[in-house]
Amino acid sequence: MPAAAAPVPAAAAPVPAAAARGGSRPGPVLGLVLSGQFMALLDVSVVNVAAPSVRSDLHASGAALQLVIAGYTIAYAVLLITGARLGARYGYSRMFRHGLAGFTAASLACGLAPGTGWLIGFRVAQGVAAAVMVPQVMSVIQRLFTGAARVRALGLYSAVLAGGLAIGQVVGGLLVSADLFGTGWRPVFLVNVPLGLVLLAASRRLLPALPGDAGRGFDLPGLLTLAAALGLLVVPLVLGHELGRPGWGWAMLAGSAALFAVFAAVERRVAARGGQPLIAGRVLGAPGLLPAAGSIFLIMAGFAGFMFAFALHQQAGLGNSALRAGLLSVPVSVGFGAASLLWQRTPRRLHRLLPVLGLAVVAPGYVLVGLLLGGGGPVGPVVQTVLAVTGVAAGCAYSPLFARALGRVDPADAADASGVMVTVLQLGQVIGVTLLGTVFLGAVSYPASSAASGRALLVTTAVIGGALVVAAGLAGVTGRAGNAGRAGLAGSAVVEGRTVAEGRAAVEGSAVPRGRDVPGGPVE
């Protein structure tokens, strides 16, 4: 669909720092929302470490334990787009606070759960609250930061994504090992409560009023259809391996494919009637957005899936403690986060090629780790070095792609494009853990020898390597998307602090007042 000329909605316009309550600066606001994002990410991985303690304390069956772990992930993945649309309609700050309050309350309930059934229900509630809170983080960044400051904020966002998975393993190991006051696994949930209360108090003072567009259509048919399609996709992927790939799982996957087709038809019908579809065709048609989103999805899926398999191999295969496993995962996360923050300091002439160059290192890097550990040997300095280099290369690929995906979107569609990309990021992590976790667990049955576990890790890294070759191809397509003028905006928009509007104006020969910005972020 062609992009319609439309003014930027008020809700999508950047909000100056002075707009924050009490005159607070955007920096503390960024720390606030990223802390909320970090809490949500932490609960994806921290419970894996506590699972054995939960099983023994609550006498949970294998299927029930899987639901304790997966209930959060399923609710989180299915409702992310719904959460994004709630923010766009009712206000980003308001929905962030609502989600944060719900997440804190659900964490308290999880920590006090008297039985397995209660814990499963509270974990689902936690996932629902996270799905309301997390999409607002990107929207806040898009509205409070412009130009080069936005690029730095997105780099910090990427660093949190990378660090949350690894730090979850470390924090979980510390809390379970400490067995505070004989509470076993419960502190992995209760630790969220004081942090959540502090963030809620700070949000009332620091978080600026970022209202939504109350007149915006809600597209309830689209929301319900997409949520159902995602649910039918995620549930069998998460639970299928544990339950032996039952027939109902395959039926759900087939139903998911059918519902995605129905969703596309629903969206076309809403647009044809002059309504506001959940995902407008012109958003997906922005130059380079779809291939960039596909490449980012594969990068995040590979990263999250590797982190899951690597941690499981260390604990179940090599006999490392949860704490040691988390610490040995730090180099790849630190490398990813550091590169996400610093990639724009590379020579400007490399920016356009950086995603492909990075993926050319990442794909064989994961495979090399699998080869080094495939015989069941320990995680030594050589492996740690390879992991650090692989993490740096992954960050150099991911962050420019993210900026590129949003930098060519029509200003009127910036909020919707951000929602799509946030969902791609989160689903990439969810699907990566479930699919690659299935590959890993399908290749080894624990208890097993370290060599058998190492071979399973090698199989998994080979699959990741193949997926990232595809990601490199998609990244190459994004470099060619759009006209040469827009592709040439990469360095100036970031290094010189020029906004997207200024960069485009320079190419098109028009004048744009200095200091104005177009939501959607600079091109890479």
C-alpha cells in the first residue's frame, strides 16, 4: 500500500526534556524504563535456575514445572502487540505504570504461591503485565530522544536485552544458592517487589506525560485474530517437546498458519473501509523494514537460543553450578551490549556494510564454540574469547539494522513501526529459546555424559549458524533498499547529530528547521 501523506500525530511527536514532570532530564527517565524492561527480561531466564528447587518444594510434575516456566513466556509473547496498541490509545506513560504495578503484584503473588497451580496462574499474570509494560519502553525512547541521543538510547536498550538473559542466570544462581531464611526458590520472584515499588514511586516523579491518541481506532478484530494466531503458534512450540509432540500441537500450528492468513485479510478489510488496522500495509512496505526485521528476528533468536542451550549444557552436561554457568555466559552478553553502544564509532564508510560483516563473523563464531565444546571439554579461555568476539559481532549487526529498519518509515507511521520492531525483538527471543531449545533437548537426554551434551550443543550451534547465514542475506537486502540518497544518510544522521528530517531534506533539496526530528529514528 502506498504511504499516505499525513501529519505526525501529536502522540508520536518527540517530547522535550522540559516536558517531564518536575523538569527532569530524559536520562533518568531512560534508566527508569530500562529498569522495567530489565525486570521483565530477568524473569525469562531466572526461573530456569530455580526450577529444581520449585520441583522439590512444591512436588511439581514435569508438565507442571514446564508450565511454571512457559506460562510467563506464552502470555508475554502472545500479548505484546496488544500491549503496544493499548499504549498508543491510552497513553504510554500510563500503560507503563499499569504494567509495572501488575508485574510487581504478580511477582509478590508468585513468591508467596502455596502450590503449583497457584504459581502457574500467577506466572501467566506476570507475563500479561510484562506484555503491557515492555512495549511502552521503545515508545518512550522514540518520544524523548532525537538524533544521536536516540541512537545512544537504542544502544542502551540493546545492552539491556543482551544482559538480561545472562544476568538472570547469575542472579538466579545467587538467590537459590543463598536459600535466604530457608525460602529456597521464592526470592527469585520476591526480589522484583522492592525494585518494582521503587520504580513505581520514581515513575510518578520522573516519567513525563506521554498521552496516546484516544481517537485512534482499536482494531479489536485484528487484535483478537493476531493474539489467537500467536497463541496457537507459541503454545505447541513451548510445550511440545516436554509432552512428546502430541497431535494437538501439530493441529494448533496448522491453525496458527490459517489464522495468520485470516489476520492479513482482516487488516486489508479494515484498511479498505478507511479504518486504522493494527499493522498498516504501508508500514510493512517501508524500504528495508521487512528484511531488517527478519534479520533481527534471526539474530535475537540465535542469541537467546544459544544462551539457553549453553547454560543447560554447562549445568546438566558439565556439572557447573548455576552461578558459574551464568558467569561464563557474561562475555558474549557484554560483547553484544558494548558493540550495541559503540558501533557508530566505527568508520562511517563501514556503516552500510556493518550488519553483513558482523554476521559473517557471528555465524561461524557460534559453530566454532560448538566445535570447541563438542567433545565435552570445559569452557576455557579460548572459548571465552570466541564468545566475546561473537557477541561483539552480533551487536555490530543488530544495532545498525534496528536503526535502519526505523529510519525509512513515514513519520506518520513511526509509532506502529516501533511496535512491530519491539514485537519482532521479543518474539525472536521467545521463539529462539523454544525452537533451539527443542533442537538441543532433542539431541540429548539427561542425565547424559558431557560428550553427549557437547554433541547436542554442536548440533544446536550448527543450526544457529545456518539461520544467521540467512540473516546475513536479509541484511544485505536492507543495504540496497531505498534510493541511494536515503542510503547515504547513515553517517550524517548519527555522527553529525542530524535528524532524519534534516538528512532527507539535504537529499531532496528542501529546508527543514534545525532541531526538529521525525519519530522513527535515524538510519544506521
